[in-house]
Amino acid sequence: MTMHIDMETFTVNKRFPLTISRGITTHTENIWVKIEADGIEGWGEASPFGVGNHRQSTAMIQNSLQQIIPTLQSFHPLQHEQIEQALLRAKLPSSAIAAVDMALYDWLGKKVGLPLWQMWGLNRNAIAPISVTIGISSPETARERVRNWLQFADIKILKVKLGSPDGITADRIMVQAVREEAPTLELYVDANGGWNVEDAIFMCRWLADLGVKYVEQPLSRGEEQNLNQVKKSSPLPIFVDESCFRSQDISPLVNYIDGVNIKLMKSGGLTEAIRIVHTARAHGLQVMFGCYSDSTLANTAALQLSPLADYLDLDSHLNLIDDPFTGATLEQGILLPTHLPGLGVEQRASVT
């Protein structure tokens, strides 16, 4: 009872480059992990990301997987807990762990012939609309990006990236342009740690008057001790992203935040994402699922847990011109998982 593991890299290019407070992304090289046992193949994805000094490059992820594969191939996919412990002991990057973890779940769902959301007893009709992202840009470019999204699909919610290197005046001008272009759409804001305490407090108050729903990661990772000042002064809910990788990160933050953004690449896959959901709920916090430069494969994996989330920010694959996978479908602003077993992801026919 063993399994065979393969992996390959693939490059995805963004239709529109994404600019956040830490820089600009036009494309990424992601990793496709395939686990085979008993004639069934499970798929997972790892994508690179960086948060401050914490960087997980494609090469780092790939090298770590190459080193651990001989060990993992002595297990069977049903030995999920033992595999997770082996991955953690080897101190693999969280993206590498995520790829293996989601491949194991994909395999299991295919083994029993059920999509994961159904296997877990979740309600596919209780999925919140997704937000789509407007990166840091000039007011004119932001307006154009809004129009592009609205032409692309029936979008309900916009997430605006702030924390401009040009300061909060530039942030305010950009948000006002987005609001004027989409006066009826719901707005969320993500500063990606681009503000200091004083600017964060000012912007939270100003954004509340503009009708924004919440603010995400106002301060950079490493400044969590200052979140209390922002929380006490903000009329808006405060979510953290970069400050929360795993479930154990939540307890020290509970008095300073209202919710957490879970990303499979940070958490190390669906197993830890489930732990984060339950830990957050136990502390009375809200839950969001987000993404990096993930393809349909990873976003459809995260979507399996989406009925448990208050907010969904799983739009990265919608901005790709060469996504090699098909899976979740966007219907009236809601991203829905398929009824296919496992993750419900297939390879595009045009990709060989």
C-alpha cells in the first residue's frame, strides 16, 4: 500500500498585473502535484508567495518536495495524518504542504465518489459571493479595471488594494474613483500592511464614511502589538491576513481583530484551514478565504470549504489568460464548486 508522486511546474500569466503595497505581479510559476494510488490520481497545487522576510519561491517549494517525495511514497493516501506529521517534521514550506494535502483530499473524494463539500456535509447553497480585486493604481486605471470586471461577469463586490507608496492621499483618491465608477457595489479594503498606526486609524474612519465593509491587514506583519490601537479606534471590522498563517496564530490576536483571511498556501492546505476555521469560530471571529496567484486548481480546493466562510476572495484564477485547469464556475457573482468527485478539477482539453 504505497503511492506514487509526480510534480511539474506551470506558468500562469495575469490578464491584468496586480499591484499591492509590496509590489507588482504579472505572472508566477506554480507547481502541480499528482498523487497516484489504487488507480486513482489526486491533484494539488503550490504557488509561491512572500510576506515580509517570509518568502516561498517556486525553487524552494520544488526542492523541498523533491527531498520529501521518497519518504512520502512509502505511505498510502489513507494515512493522511501520518503524512501530515512527516511533512511538518521535515519543515517544508507551507505551500509545499498545501499541495500534498489537497492532492490527498482530491484522491479521497475520488475514491469515495463524492465532491469534498458533500463529503464534509456542507451546504453548496450557502456560499457567499466572491470579491474581485482592484490593485493599487491611478484613479483612471482603477476605473478601467472596475469596468473590465463588470464586463467580465456579474460582479457584486470589489476588494480595493490600498497602502500606496504615495501615501494615504493617493489611497483616498483611488477609492473615491472606484466608488464613483461602481456606486452600488459593496467595497472591501485590503492595505496589505501598507499603513502605520496613525494612517490606519484615519483611513478606517474615512472608509467607514464611504460605506466600506471591512479593512484587512492595516499594519504589516510583525506589528501585531499595535493592532489594539487600530481596533479600539476603528468603526470598521479589522481582518488579518499576513499576521495569521496557522491556527496557533489566532489566540494572541483575538482581542485586536474581528476576523482572519485563510489562504491554503499559508495554512498548509485544507487540513489546517479547517483547524483555523474552528479556532476562529471558537473565539467569535469571522472567516474569509483568500488566494495568491493560484490557478483554478487551488481556488476550487479552497472553495470546498467556502460554506463555512463569511467572505470569499478567490478571484486570482479569473485574472489568468492561460489557466491549465477547469473547475469552479462563476454564477451571478457566486463561485460554485462542481458536483465532480474530489476537488472537481479537470485539465483543459487544450493543454497537453
